[in-house]
Amino acid sequence: ETGVTQTPRHLVMGMTNKKSLKCEQHLGHNAMYWYKQSAKKPLELMFVYSLEERVENNSVPSRFSPECPNSSHLFLHLHTLQPEDSALYLCASSHTLQGAGGNTIYFGEGSWLTVV
Amino acid sequence: DAKTTQPTSMDCAEGRAANLPCNHSTISGNEYVYWYRQIHSQGPQYIIHGLKNNETNEMASLIITEDRKSSTLILPHATLRDTAVYYCIVRKMKTSYDKVIFGPGTSLSVIP
């Protein structure tokens, strides 16, 4: 248990559906992240938020829409996805964005997304 | 950010020490070495981090060379549950923003 909870753990959606992934952290952190991990590939950073403000959008297509209503919650809204978007989506949090030295990033267990 | 290189895969006998190397030859003085692991189908798990000195916690030991150009993660008594992908990354000390990038890591297989 890392203190970062993701729901749902598994999601199957059609290409015309709209769904959302939810992440909640119970660590009192101010920074939250979305990563994508496709089969047999390294983690790819998607979005970064600090104090509810987006500070990084790593060239992610607009069919992925993040939302951070407060520092404890992060959503990833999904619409008109493609089969190649099927992957493990990981949420993470850290105390701040500012560097290392005890500012460890903690990950959730991930949401497995399958687009059919 | 400095980059790291790790062997693609390694095997280790159960009960023996697993020594996972990482090369970070371009590391700068203000960068930490962090290790994470990812067990299949789960999120990455933090293991340990260090700057210059060797570090030990309940999970592992981290040995950093004096020139800081490489490090070794040691799992003292590997178990089957230690089979995972191990990531070595470098992260800057406090700066305005630290973008954390993961490489492909080392796939460790612990063999019975």
C-alpha cells in the first residue's frame, strides 16, 4: 500500500465511449503525475500537476484530458480512444515537483485499459 | 538530466545476493541515484536512493562508486518475489522542476 489509489483497476472501453480513470493520494502531496506504460515499453510521462496546475503535457493527444480538482485527486478523462491506447496507466505523487533528496515519487497500482 | 544504462536482464539463484549494476557516467554533483522496481502488472515501487554515500534499508543496499559514475543495488537474499524489472534513475536536487524519466530497466529473474 503506497498511499496512492487508482480506480478502476481494469477497464474495457469501445472506441466511441467516454470513461475516466481516477487517482487519489492520501500522502498530503502537492504534485501528481500520469504515466502510460504500453506492453514491453518503458514508462512514458504524460501529465504533471503541481498544486492543481498542469506543468507538463508531454505531447499527449487531446483524446486524453486530465483534471486535477484538488491536490489529492487526479483524473484522466478518455474519449474516442484507439486500440493502440491500450496500456497500463499509472498515477503517482510526490511532496513537491522540486527535485530529489527525499522527494520520492510514489506510484499507484495502475489501471489496465483495453480499447476494443 | 543524466542518463543511465543497465543490463537488459539478469538471473539470480534464490537465496543468493542479487547485484544489479547501473552506469550513470554523466551524473552531475547535484543528482541523486534512485532505484525502483516493478513487479509484473503492478505499479513501480520505490526501493532506495542515495547521493554519495552507500545506503541501506530493509529492502536493499545501494553502493555508489567514489566517482559516482556507477552504482549497484544489492538484494542480499533474493526470493522469488524479487523477480521484477528494476529501474535506476537519476534525479536532480531541488530545482524548479524535475522531470523523471524511466528507462527500460533490468529484468531480474530469481531462479528456484
